[in-house]
Amino acid sequence: MIQYPWSGKGSTKRIQIYKILEGQGDLTTSQILDRHNQRYRIGLTMHELANVLHRTKEFKRTGYIDRNGNIINHNDNKKALCLWRVDF
């Protein structure tokens, strides 16, 4: 059995998101949400996902993708999507 650094309330969501991000490189928030809701019976809302990603130190925001698909390091455009990766 794999030991994860999380336990307690909300750890199931963290572990599920970790399994999605592990080995995938960078994924956007919407890609993570789509893959989670396809894989698991009990889905997440975008609000729940954003809370888990922002409050868990092992999930790192690595940049943004704007409307044209360009990867940028800072968010000048409020419509850009965050890129996430697992960083242990």
C-alpha cells in the first residue's frame, strides 16, 4: 500500500487529484476537473477542486494558459487557466 502524506478530512480528494497529476506533467484546472469527474463516481465542483489545489502545498501552480493557448508565467488576463503539477 502506498503511503500518502495526507490524512484526515479531505484526504480522499487530495489523493484522487494526486493520482491524476502524477506522471502527467502540467494540467490545467479544467483538465483535472474533467479527468476526476470521469474517473470517480462522486465528482467535484470547480470550487472544491480550486480549494484543494490552493490549500495543498504539494500541488504547485506552474503558470497559466491564455485564450490563444500560449503558456505564460504571470496572469495579466483574468480569463487564463492555471497550470498545476505535483511537487514533492
